Amino acid sequence: MKLLYITTKISGAGGMQRVLLLKAAYLAENLGYRVTILVTNPVEEEIFYNVSPAIAVTTIQPDKSGKISYFRSYKKLLNQSIEAINPDVVVMCDNGFKSFLLPFILTKKRPLVYELHISRFIQEQQTEPSFINALQRKITHKFADFCAARFDKFVVLTKQGVAEWPLKTIDVIPNPLWFTTDAVGDLVNKRVVTVGRHSYEKGYDRLFAAWKQINERYPDWQLDIYGDDNPDYDVRELAVKSGLNDVNFLKPTKDIVSAYQNASLYLMASRYEGFGMVLLEAMACGLPCVAYNCPVGPQGIITDGVDGFLVKDGNTYAFVASVIKLIEDDKLRIKMGAKAKENSEKFAINPIMQQWDTLFKSLL
């Protein structure tokens, strides 16, 4: 089967790029698919993750001189590329508004799949609350619903995501774990780890408010944060303003597994998540996790009180108490870490990719 993924970019250290390249490689190398990734907004940035030689990557460069000229050139170049590739199934992985227009853009009808990596809650949080914005959001939702229904399949990452879309063609397929390892840390190092881009939605201000209290009680424990610096949201400065001068900031690393294995806890203070892949990664390395029960990802990954703690969103006291409980109780930390490792296996790549294989074949 010839499969085409459409996405804005595959460069950078984002989770969507990692998962897309992982799935494309699996389909090509293990299931015999002929996979092409079409990049519609290429940028001069390092491709952080491995691109399998079994998949093809092609790009288009739409005219960016204006909105109308961009859309016209985007439509023309997209159709030319699709005609040349001639895929059996097209998968849209661009969460931008224009991605919903694909059924109306194509000059030739083909089986279409929309793969959504973001929740509507997240999109709503990115606009200021006002009557005009609320009205605009309602109209946008209605139009997105209309467009989404024109795709043959609409795939979301979580059960919570299903409730956001009034569709009969919707399926839930979670992101797969991108690595397997038998090696886990012994959970004795006095280190906790957080991984994520430096941005408001990741809740670093909430994390620092909690860590300040934890650090005062356990100054010998170290907080490691992995992520690219962002001049528009200076997390380092935010830490200092929170009274923290010894947070360890590190660049993204391809060997993030070692970072997890050298820690004893994983913390997530996000305001919202599309899925929460980093929780899954940490659990696969045997780390118990503490996270706010934010929309929409953590509740689908952490089992509260079993492999970590799912704290009421925004409750700093409960977050601090949960972390301290795991710091003080070595046996509980080890027990939860073992369950985290066990439960992460629900997201193994083989069964998840079999779901995708079944979905694609059902469209032919």
C-alpha cells in the first residue's frame, strides 16, 4: 500500500515529529508500506530524530507573500505532489486550520484520514476570553465539524478527545512508545526530571512554586529540566524569580532514556497536554510520576496511587505532598516505579501499529 503523510515539518525535537517518523518507519520496515512524508512548511532546522531510509520525504514551498497567494500556491503544489505520488491513502498530520480543508482542496477523491495531535481545549486556551473570541470559536468549531466529517477516518489520541467531536467516523489510537528497554533506574539518585519545551502551557511557574517548597525541605534533591531555551518565555529567569537558583537546565538530548534512568521521579505541571508522551517515556524507564490532572493527557496514562499520583489540577499543596511522599518512602517509590514500567507496556508499538494497519486496509 502507498501511504502519504502530510505535515508542516519533521525537524526539531517535538513529540509529533518523533511519533510521525517512528510510525512511518514501522509501516515501511515491518508491514511493507510504501510511505512518503510531504512537508508543507520546511524550515532550516536540524532533523532531530532518525529518518528511516525506507521512507521518502518530499517538500513543497508555498508562496508566502500573502494569505491568498499562499493558499492558491499551497493548493496547486499539494495537488501536484499528490498526483505524482499517487497514494492509496492520505493522512493529514497538520493541526492548522487549513488542514481541515483537504477534502475540498483535492482535485481527485482519495481515502483521507485526519490524525489529530491536539485537543480543542488547548486551542481554546490559546485565545483571550471575550464575547467576540467565543463567537468566533463557536463558528470555527461548526466549520471544523463540517470539514472533519468529510474525512473517511478521524483519529484522536485519547478517549477524552472523542467527546470533543460529533463524528461517527472517529477512532482512538494512542501514540506508541518509541523505545523498549529492560534497564531501569534503581530510584536511589536524588534527582527528579521534567522534559518539555519552555512555554506557558507546560506550567513551569506551577512547577517552581511546588519545587520551592520541596527544595526547602530536601535541598539535596536536584531538579533537572530538559528543553530548548525560549526567549519569549524565559524559564531560567522564572526559576530565579521563584527563589530557585540551583535548577539544572539541559538541552534536549537523543539519549533522554539515560536521563530518565538516572532520576527517581518524573514531574509534570502542565496546564494542558495533547497526550503526554514524556510521562509514558518516564514510566517505561521505571519512574513513578506526579502530574496535575490537566486536560487531556495525564489521566489516560497515570493510574493514580498505582504508578504515580494524579493531582487535582492546580492544587499545589497536593502536588507537593505527593512528591514528598515519594521522596520519603523508598519502598513506595520502588513499588510505583515497577508498576509504571508494567503499565507502560500497554502502549507498545506493535499492537498500536496493528490498529493503524487495520484502519488503513479498511479504507480500500
